[in-house]
Amino acid sequence: MQFSAFTPYGNSYRLDLTTSTANAQITLQPGQSPQQVWIINTGANAAFVELSWGSAAAAVAPTVGTPANGAPIPAANNFPVVLTIPGQLPGTPATLFLSGITAASTTTIYFMVGDGH
């Protein structure tokens, strides 16, 4: 597997997360088709995120015995977590959303889209 440096596309975003789902619509510039999203969690609690096209999908924090659709982002991580953006289904609006939640208390995540690791 070959790795390439992360090349950001456009803006950085911030979400202040609680135990209720929050989301952000990611604005893509014409002609951009990013493959990854780069995420840093600066807070003291883990975050769980979900990427979706067309409308915001609820991020859910898993509990013991109950799996959920949120990808974990460790608390106070000094290195970004890089997730691959899911493919866009035909007929789905070209609007990308990132939703996030915590299992307890609050945390802040920063993220941006681009290509590379």
C-alpha cells in the first residue's frame, strides 16, 4: 500500500459534540471529489462520527451489546484519524455531511476533506 501526504480541499470545520447528534454540511468546490476526511478530537471524550451523502445521518455511540454506525475518534488524539469517504450512490445529491456524537459529556472535533493520508 502506498501512502501519500494529505492534500486538503477547501475549508476546515469544527463541531462541538454532546450526547445529541450534531452535523455539518461539507461544501465541496466544483470538480472536487475528495477521497478522505481528516479528523482531530481535541476534547477529553471519545467522539463517534458518520459520513453520508444527500442528508445528515445520525451518528450513534455504541453501547455494550449494541453495535452502532459511528466510527470512533479517540479523545485528545495528537494525530488525525483519516477515514475514507463512502461512495456516492447514483441519484444521491452531491452534498456531503459529517455527523458526530459523544457517549458522555462533550468534546470538540476539527475536520477537513482531501486526498491522502
